Amino acid sequence: MGRSPNGNGTWLRTRNNAGSTPARPTEREGEMRLEDIGFYTLSDSRARNASAFSPLWRCELLLTDRCNFKCPYCRGSSFNELTYDQARHTLNLWMEQGLQNVRFSGGEPTMWMRLADLIRTAKDGGVKRIAVSTNGSIRWEVYAGLLEAGMNDVSISFDACCAADAKKMAGGMDKFNTVTQNIVKLAQRTYVTVGVVVTDENVGQLVETIKLAHSFGVADIRVISAAQHNKILEALGNVPESILDAHPILKYRVNNAVKGRNVRGMNNTDSKRCWLAIDDMAIADDNHYPCIIYMREKGKPIGKVGPDMRKQREGWVLSHNCYEDPICRQNCLDVCVDYNNVAEKARCVEA
Ligand SMILES: C[S@@+](CC[C@H](N)C(=O)[O-])C[C@H]1O[C@@H](n2cnc3c(N)ncnc32)[C@H](O)[C@@H]1O
Ligand code: SF4
Ligand code: SF4
């Protein structure tokens, strides 16, 4: 049994051995394993075993708040752009703690001049998955350079299935052809997912947008209701089975929609602790936040970037009631809620 102290004099206990550990919830008949959902960085084993001393698993660094698009729904937030030295310092702090998966985001991170250097640093430091979130509109040579540096995961915003609507969703930027060409080329070379943020404006073409993204050969399609438009995505019921079978994240969301579950939000019966924050992290400026949603919804940071971040995060996890926090209660993603439920059932906290 792993034990680790936290700042409040209580103990976090992880149940990762046999003996008194109750049957894993995921072993119960009919219950899905987190890894089957297709969110590659979430697994039952991680949920059971993560601690303040386990490798950092999934960290996101916001490099700049600048962007060439003006998506009307955007929850990009404004924050100070990082210098290269600041970004490398944070990356090094993470890598000293065994960072496994990193995501660079923004704003539009491809507009941050030294992204390729940062990616190379992550690769040289042994980070396995190096992800970039982008709107896909930048010239191909930039993406080719990032691939060459070691980027092996690309998330691309893709909110419409025709140029005119894509232009509206991008706040007037006419880049549909560039974006689609880049998606096709990137999907031939690495793991690519597209993200469709669903609003009242584009929900009518959701199924067509999914079909088009599928035709580009992407690995998965992440359909997310915009934070300000949370509702069950009924249109998802019309996505053909053959497309669902090709994309596990999409299939998970569609299954949830069919069961009447929203993409966002917690219930009173869900874990009130956010175990994800133990080995996940999002950083903007010199602040570390519980998660990227929390940061974008303007929640308070847990603390400042520095060597004590893990300890601070463990204290936050053990003391923060997420159900009483409107940001978490209304915005937490289905997959994070499921992860925390698995983790909560596998652990206990003693005073
Ligand atoms: C803020 S963007 C930054 C990266 C890049 N510029 C892009 O668009 O992919 C990161 C992600 O947040 C998503 N996003 C922005 N505003 C959102 C909102 N209101 N609700 C849900 N997701 C949102 C974007 O679609 C994108 O997948
Ligand atoms: S491209 Fe990304 S950061 Fe830029 S406005 Fe759109 S969602 Fe926001
Ligand atoms: S929104 Fe979800 S993942 Fe983020 S801090 Fe709250 S409970 Fe954790």
C-alpha cells in the first residue's frame, strides 16, 4: 500500500495491492475500463496508483494568449506570454518528476517562436507523448518542423464542414482549405484528433462535420459542447456505427449522449475529490491550476510554479470539494468525472 504525507497532517493512501482492497469497480460486470474510452492518458491503473510521488502524467503549458483566429466561443483567457527561459524552466521541473505526456497550447502555440526548441527539449528529456493544440491554420512548413522536432500528437480545432461556416466559427478568418489540407497531411504522419466545439451555430451540421473529419483519416474526433452551451448532443445519435467503431473517444461521447448524459458536469454521487490533479497539471503565466478547464473558467490557481507544486496539489486535492465548486460542478468533463470516480473507489483518506 503506498502512503504519502500531505501538508495538512493527513495521509493519502492508495490501494494498489491485494488483501483488504475491495473489488475494483472496473471488474464489475458491464463496467467500462478507462483505457477503453480512448483517452490514452487515462487508465484504471493510473487512477488507482497516482500519488504525489508518482511520475507526472499529463501536463499542459499555455505558451501565449495570442491567436490569429477570433472564435466567438473561445475560452482562451488572457495571460502573460511565456519567455523561452520560463517555458524551459517549467518543462525541466516537470521532467525532473518523470513527465510522461505534455501538451503545448494557448492561444495559438504555433505562433510562439521557439515551440520547436521546446518540443526538442521534451523529446531529449524522455517525454513520451508531445502534443500540440492548434487551429490548423498555420503554413505546412511550421507543422513539418514541429514533427521533425518530435511532436507526435496534434489536436486540431475543426468546428464546421464548409468554408463559409468555418469562417464564421473562426471569427472571420478564411482558412478552411489550409486547415483541411494540414489535417490530412498531419494525420498521415502522426496521431491526430480533431476537436469540434458545439454551439447553437454549428450543432445543425455536427454529423456532417464528423463525417468529413473521419474522411481525413484522423485517429479520433472529440466532440465537446462549448462551456457556455452545455446540453446533450442529441444529433450524435445519427453518427454511423462504422465511424464510431473507428474512433473510441467519439464512441464514448455518443454512448453517453444516447444515455442522456451531458459532456460536462458532475452529479452529487460523483467523487467530490479531483484525483486527476495529483499527477496532472496546467500552467499559465507563473501559476499552476488544477486543470485546464479550471484555468479557462477563471478559477483560482493552486500556487506558483516551483519545486513545491506537487505537495501543494496534494493538499488541494485532499481539501477541495469539487461538487461545492461551481466551476467543477458545471464544467468537469465526463471522462474526468469517470476517472475521479474510479480513483475515489480505489482509495481512502484517513485523518
Ligand atoms: C483555447 S484553444 C487553444 C489551442 C488552439 N488555438 C485551438 O484552437 O485548438 C484549446 C481548445 O479549447 C477549445 N475551446 C475554446 N473555447 C471553448 C469553449 N468555450 N468550450 C469548449 N472548448 C473550447 C478549443 O476548441 C481547443 O480545442
Ligand atoms: S483558434 Fe483556439 S485560441 Fe484561437 S480563438 Fe479559436 S479556440 Fe481560441
Ligand atoms: S473541472 Fe474536473 S478535472 Fe478540473 S479540477 Fe474540477 S474536478 Fe478536476
